[in-house]
Amino acid sequence: MKSLIKEFTKGIIKENPTFVLVLGLCPTLAVSVSVINGIGMGIAATFVLIGSSVIVSLVKGFIPDKIRIPCFIVIIATFVTITELCLKAYSPALNRALGIYVPLIVVNCIVLARAEAFACKNNLVSSFLDGLGMGVGFTLALVLISGIREFLGAGQILGYTLIKGFEPVFVFGMPSGALLVIGLLLGFINLLKNRER
Amino acid sequence: MSIQEFLSIFISSVFIYNVILSRFLGLCPFVAISKNTKQALAMSGAVTFVIIASSIVTWLIYQFLLLPFNLAYLRTLSFVLVIATLVQLIEMVIRKTSPALYRAFGIYLTLITTNCAVLGAAVLNVDMFFSNGKAVAGSFYYSVFQGACMGLGYTLAMLLMSGIRERLELCNVSKAVKDFPLAFIIASVLSLSFMGFSGFSR
């Protein structure tokens, strides 16, 4: 039981996909303009992560080792297509905001990395928890980045103005602000890591 | 189909919506392989080549396979598989026909399979040059041209970045921001300067 909890919690801080493993940055930077987009992207990626981890761990015995990567890609692409169709049907506004980054979840390194490094070696329950943990870690990272960017770039969080009279710094809503925020955050994390040692 | 259209595609995909600096596609190789100009050039050459080839192939598949059979929702799945196969095929062909080129591209070709710039270009082409399930006039040429321009934009960003990072190797930077964080901060400044191009297109 204890090890199962560990499978879940390791993705949140110790092996956070964005800040520690530095994987899957493209969607992170592109959609983090507002918190709501960040949450949407996080949930979509979490769904794909859980689905593909579970299926990969179920069929791992049937896949010949040589063609495992193409098989993983097909499984992942199936879940991405499901997500895409659901988003289109139930939340067209979010789908428009996320744009081409929804189909691009398929080449998000986190998903393939978890399938290859974890799900194809472990059983159903721990793969599910690993996928869930990684997804939650990814979502939290997205919320953090998009929170900083939305607050500085638009002066709001989730559409609510926090400080009256705060003049937004326009550049944080632009691509260059995203790169700056992630660069500084990664530097800050390195600083903390160096201090621990 | 007119020269203005091509010009507008060129400016918007090389400068305004630069693949790396504005669309954030293909960031991993951008940060990982931009430490030296020679490697950066080899990587961007390989990426450009694959983007052009995949623009051609995915356009044909979308037009003649997915649309007639009402399978447009299988877009992501089929494109990913086709791109992966295509990269393998190109690798085999290059290894047989031109060992020198193969040595230059080397492992970068295999890495491209999961490069989001390639799939992103294919998806963007389909989004932009098909409307209501039909190809717009000259759609094929636009797609291939846009693919080539995205590759060019990729090369431009890689070259700028690797030039700067080669010089930074000699500087004494704080341990905390070394490598990844610094690369992102530089990219942010580069992207800021590319913002100056917005407004050139409609």
C-alpha cells in the first residue's frame, strides 16, 4: 500500500514532469496564457496519460519488443483522438483556445516516456497511479506557470482582478513572457536543489 | 494562388509565428542541441527536410484517403504513424544513397519522430488550407511552401540560439541558471525581438 502511494506522489514533486524531468514543455509554454487554459490542458493530458498507461500495462505481454514504440504511439493517439472529439463536443471554446496543442499531446514526451519507462514494466494498479500522479504534477505545474503569467500579464486570476489599479505587464501574455517565466522557475528550482546539497 | 499569398505565408511562418519562438514547437532539440552551431545546423537541416516531406505526404493522405472516406477524425493517429514511418524510410534511403549526409544528420533523424514541429506543421496545414472538408485552391502548393518556411524559421532560430550559446560557454554564469534556465531566458529575449515583426501580416 505504501509503495502504491509513492507511485502516485512521486509525479507531483520528486519527479515532476515539467520542473524536474523537463519533459513536454511545448504545450506547457503555449497554453499557459490563462489558468483556465492551463487546467484544461492539464486535464486533457492527464486523461491521455492514465488511459495510455493502463492500456499499455494491460497489453504489454502481447507486444513484440521490436515494434513496441509504434504500438505505444497508436494507443496514445487513440486516447488523444477521444480527448479531441470530447473537447470539440462539450467545450468548443476551450478547444479553440488550445488549438493545435490538443492533437500535439500525442508527441508530448511525458506520455511516451511514462509508457516506455513505467507502464510497460509494471502492473495495472501502479501504472494507473503513476499516470494519475504524473498528470496531477503536470497540471499543477501548468497552473503555477499560467497563474504567474495571467496575474502579471492580465492582472487577473481565473478572470478575477486581484489588485485594483495593478497595471498588467503585457509581455507576460506573449510567447516571450512564457519563456522568461519557465527559465526563471527552472533557475529557482536549481538554486533550491543546490542549497539542499 | 498568388505571389502575395506566398509572400504572406513566408513572412508569417518564418518571422511572426516562428515555429520555436512563437509557437513553441520542437523546443526539446532547441534547448538540447543548440550548444554548437554545427550540430544545430545538422539538426535543423534534418527537421526542414522531414517537415517538407511530411507536408507532401500528409496532404495527399488527408485529401485522397481521409476526406473521401469521412475519416477526418483519424487525422492525428494517421499523421503520427505516417510521420514515424516516413522518418524511418528517409533514414534508410539516406544511409544507402549518401553516407556523407547520413553522417551529418546521424541520430538527429531518428529523434525527429517525436518532434512536435513536424506533426504541428502537418496539423496546421490541414487547419489552414482545408475549409469545410475541401481543399482550397492551390492548397497543395501552400502546404508544401508553408512546411518549407517553417523549416526555415526553425533553422533561423537554431542558428541565432547556437551562436549566442557558443559565446556564453566562455562566460562565467551562476551555477543555478547554467544550461536549461539560461537557454530559456535567452530564448525569451530572442522571442521578444521577433515580436517586432507582428503587424507585418494581415
